[in-house]
Amino acid sequence: MLNQQSPIPLYHQLADILTQKIRSGLYKPGDVIPSEIGMAKQYKIGRPTVRQAMDTLVRKGLVERKRGSGTYVKHQDHQIDLFSLAGTSQAFLTKGIQAKTKVIDPICLHKITADKNNPFNGNQAFFFSRLTLVKKEGVLFEKFYLHPELFLALDKVDLENRSLSQVISDQYYLKPTSGRQTFKISFLPENQAKLLDVKCKDPILEVQRILNFPGADGAVFSKLYCRTEKFAFSQTINLKET
């Protein structure tokens, strides 16, 4: 139920409840969402509050309104999330592979220096790193740098075994509008090489990714280091007619 005493707006709370019901499968693609009148009675809130919650779900792409019919759970496109290379937690799950993530460097505000490819170079950014493990073996090491104002209070969020894209979608109602990736061969320092059970002299695939958000280009920058001898890392590219 909704917490009337919480500082979190009621519509935000309701949107979170409905989002969880959709993601858990309680509301399946194609299902009609209860009416505004019904939810207003169920949660003891006004219809404008329900409407705000539904507007949020529409913006997040979870539901769609059909004139004269109601609001329905949308069928989601099977696309690789821009936050994941087919090899991060979500992509592993789609292949039926159980993967876990372990935060290595806890998220905190950092001054970024001596990193000319980093869009935050010379400025502050939220930074954290994590390791993806399959059968207790490290297969992917990631470093993330995020805009400290766009993602305000992100350092208060527990990111252990959570999808970063889902956190940003659920808590900040944001989705990337575009992105750019570069690929190169790198060599890791000893402490990071140990995480992936490789040697410092072993070449490893490094992917650098910049994600742009509405009004905030380069709001997320990440570096991914991949064990390519363990998994074939790939990305689906969808070409749309213009």
C-alpha cells in the first residue's frame, strides 16, 4: 500500500508498485491495467494522482493507452539494453545463464583527472566499479562514471546485483537517447587483472561507451573489460527506416 507519511510523492509510489507488478509478470504484456477509478478506490487516492502514475509508466514505455479501450501493458522489444553489452547481467539472463554482480569500488564522488577520453575529465562524477561473475568466475569488469547532478543521490542506492539501467529508469525516469562505443585491446593493472583471473600481460577487450540523455550528452561513461575466451560478447544493432 501507499505510505501517506513518506516524502516520496504518492504517484511515484504507485508508479513503482505498478512497475514491479509488470516486471514480476503479475501484469503481462497485453493485459489491461485496472481503471483510474478502480485504483483510486483501491489505494484511497484521487484520480489525478493515479493519472500521474500512469503518465509515468507511459513515459517509461511500460504501458500504452488505447482510446476508448483502456491502458495496456506494452509488448517489449527484444533489444540489448544500451547499458549492457550482451554479457552483462541482463544479457546473461536472456541466455539462461545465472550471473551475479559484485561491487568492487563503492559508488562515491570522484574528481576525474588524467583521462582525456573521459567526458568528466577535470570535473567530478559518481564513480563505481563492479565485477560480473558466472559460476564464481569473473568474466566482465566495468567502471562507471555518472553525472552527479542528473543522478542526484545515486551514492545512496544499493547497486549490488542490480541493473544500472533499471535503477536509472525506475528512480530517475530517464532513458538514453543515443550512445557511442569504441573498442580496443588493453592490458589491466595487476589488481584488476586478478579479478578476471588474467595476467597483466594478457590482452583483453576494452569497450568504452558514452551515453547521452535528454539535455545531458555524455551523462554516463563506462569502460568494460571482457573475457572473450569465456564468452562471445556481441551487440544487436537495429536498423530502422527513416
